[in-house]
Amino acid sequence: MKKLHLLGMAALFAITFASCGSEKQMTNQAPAPQPQKIQEGVSVTLPCLDSSYDNDDYYRDLGIGTDLNPQMARKAAVKAAQSMVKERLNGVVKGLSTDYSRSVSGQASSDKVQGIIEAEFNTIIDKMLNDADKTCEDLVKLENGNYRSYYAIQISKKELVNKVADALSQEQELEIQFHRDQFRKYAAEYLEKQGDK
């Protein structure tokens, strides 16, 4: 029995040493992990980009259009710039109209006031974007024969507020609740805060 016990212990030690040795062999045989290479692209400098940043006085953006016809490329770039400005202003209009409508009408009728303010803003923004000032334009002919147009535009924050205030002051449903000068001041302060973010 003692021999059987010793034989069992010897077998246990042999298995333990064999398994340790095999782990080392397996570890040594596996290749060391290589750091993954990150594929990076080439940085591209966009023409007119510096002329497309907002400042305290203007909302600005850049549009890019490509076409075989240079005029169509330019037209696509103008539309893209208008779309970029409008998309960004949607959030500003929503926030301003919500905050202002609650401050002048209270919670009960604020939805109606908010809807009227948003509608006027969107109408004025569309008109202003159609007449937006160009801040920069560039046209490039590509190797494939297409033209790529870069077009930056701007609209005045002050002019936007004034036009909306004038339009809202003539809105009959807001006649009692709306004060043009109060709105101008409120909107100017709101837009200034948005620029600080």
C-alpha cells in the first residue's frame, strides 16, 4: 500500500511537471502580439474654410458641389452652403422660440406662440439665405474632368433678429403678447449665448 501511495505521488509530480513544461513550450511557440497599425488618411485643406466660421455678427458655412458643368457645380455648392446654415439654425430657432414663447405667454398658450415664431423665423431664414452674402468662392477642375466648387456664405444675426421682430410685430395673434423691442433684446442675448458655447 505504501508502494502504491508512493507510486501515485510520483505520477502526480510527473503530471504536474509535464503540464508546466508544456505550458512554457506553448507560450514560447506563440508569436508575440504585434501592435496594430492605425491607418491614417491624408489631411485635406479645404478652400474657403476659413471664411465659413461663425463670428459674433454672422452665421456662416461652406458648401461643396461637384459636376461636369462648372456652373452646376457652383449651384450645388451654393445649395449645400444654404442647407448647412439652415440645418444649424433649426436648433437655434427652436430653442429661442420655445424660451421666448414661455416667457411672454406662460405655459398654457406657449405652443401657439412658439409655432408662430418658428414659422416666421423659417420664412425669414429662407429669404435671407437666397440673398446671402458670399464670403469666399473657389472652383477646381479635377483630373476626371469634373469641377468642384467651394462656396461660403453668411447671414447677419442682427438683420435676422430685426426682420423676425418686424414680421412678428405685425402678427395679429401675437399683438397683445408681443413687444418688438423686448423680442430684439431677448433674441440678441440668446444668440450671443449660443455663440459662447
